[in-house]
Amino acid sequence: MLLSLSTRNGAAPASRGQSTSPSAPPPPSASASASSSSSSSAGSTPGAALTSSNGKPATPASTETRSRIALPATAVELGNIRLLLVKTESAQQAFATSTAQTAQAHSALRAGQQEQTPEFWNQLQQLYATNVAKSAAQLQTLRDVQSRLRAVIDVKRNRIRETQLAALHSADVGKRTKRRSSVINSIVGYLPTWRGSSSVLPPRVGCVAPDIAYRVPNGEQVAAYNAAVEEPDDRWILATVVNSDSQQYEVEDIVEDVNVDTSQTRHWLPAKCIVALPTWQPEPHRHEAFISKGTHVMALYPQTTCFYPAVVFSPPTETRRDYLLNFSDDEDVDGTTPEREVSVKFVLSARPPPV
């Protein structure tokens, strides 16, 4: 008896954006998508230029206005995510039918009910190829869903961060005011994600430290301990390596001051005063590459260029790329210590001052 191995019940998943359920909402029109894309850009980029209905540039939106503009784009994106989930459910049902046929064929073969003919083996091979293709399609769709969800979450996080930064500009942060700098807005804290399959992570992925003999190349940012700074808590600064070819490092303070010449912003420091920053973001499940909750660290305080003592409130998660930290001497007027988001790039294990 030759089993029928056709995939008549294992229809391929619906094409991208096509509804497979009567209850699924229709995909947004191209004009709506274009409009929402423009709104999202305006909502997430501070000072983004807007265009009025008459084609003339409008004044930049405030934080509150940008938040309102971003909401329609978020709603459209959530609709797209729902369509993808409907598509995934249909693909899972087709995949289940196809794998059941494969299992049936093997059961008949083991029971001696199936003759091992070339036609049978060809059909079985085709069925396996179909299963692999459907599995890969499901994986790609789920990754698309994950990417879109992270984008929606980032929109919300950007609005929250803008509010926090506005509060920082107006709040009194005491001794940290003199290290506050507008140049920090141009510093990129985003890190690419390391997706290697090895169980051992390379150096500088998250908190994985490089070898003690490692030399930070020219042009990279580092945490540098400058003992010449008068205030002890301000001595770990963000700096750029200018020269790493000698036994010492020449670094330049990231703070730019037109009234100070280069000789006062550049420093020669021994290697023990230089700490390399992470260059890769670990995947969320690589817990060994994140500093655990409750650990003492030193991290770049928001809108400043100094590394201050802090305690990890929460490491990064599936939905949040940054650490949540409680900084020391950072109490609000009511005595509570807020959790501040800091990029993985700017969070380092706590260490005593170099001697």
C-alpha cells in the first residue's frame, strides 16, 4: 500500500499582509503607511522637521506633540503585527498537518505496511523539504513580529526618555552639573547585537572583559581615570583614545570647551587608568554577559560625561536593551531613588581608584 504523501491539507502560509481569517482587519493602505511612517519619524526624533498641509516647514514639535504624533504610527504597526500573528497561526496549522503526514509514513514503514519503492522515497524526501521550508518561513515571520514589537516598544521608551531628559535639564543635580555636556547628545550608545553560536562569548560583548594585556585602539571611547580632577567622584571620565602606541595612553576628554586649549583636555594616563567599553550588545538570553541585579557598578550618568557609582536595579531584558540603575546620591525631593536607563556600552563593573 503506497501512502498518499501529498500536502493537499498543508497549504502554504498566506502571503505577507494577506488575511487568512474573516475576522482579521484589512492591511493598511499605502498612503496610511506612508503617513504613519512619517509620523513615527517625527515622534521619535527630537527636533524633527514637520511639513504643514501647504507644503511649508512647520515649527519643530514639542515633546508632548511628538508623543501624540507617534501614537497613530504605533497603532498601525500593532495592526500589522496582528496580521503577522494570524499568518503565523495559519502556517502552524499547515505545518502540523505536514508533519503528521511524515509521522504517518514512518509508522507505516515500521509496521511493514509500506513498500519501499523509489516513488515512496521521493515523496518522503519532498515532504521533508516542505517541512523545512515551512519551518523556516514561520521562523522568519516570528522574527519579523519580534522586530516590530521592539520598534513599538522603542517608540514608547523614546517618549519616556525625552521626558526624563527634560526633567534632568530643569532639575538640580548638584555636583554633577559641571560635567553635564550637550556633546553627550551626539554620542552613540547603541551597540550591535552579538549573535554568535559559540557558548563562549568573545571579549567586550556586554560585561565580558578583555585580556589584561589588551590595547584599546585609537579613536575608541573609554572610561579614563584622571587623578588631576579636583572632585574625586568626577575622576572617571568618558574620553577618546588619541594615542595607544606607547606604554601609556593619550586620551582626550569628551567634553568640548572652546575656552580651553587642547593641552588641557588631553592627558597621558597609564594603562591601569583605562577601561575599555563594551562594543557588542549580548542577546537577552546570554545572562552571563550582563551584570546581575544588585551589583555595584560605575555608569555614565544621563546627560553627563562622568561615570558615577550605581547599583543595578534590572539588567536588560527581551523588551529593554538598557540597564535600569539606581545612582548614588540621586534621591528625588521625596527621598526616593529613581531608576535611570543607561546603555550597556556605558555600564562597567565597579572598581577602586587605580593606585
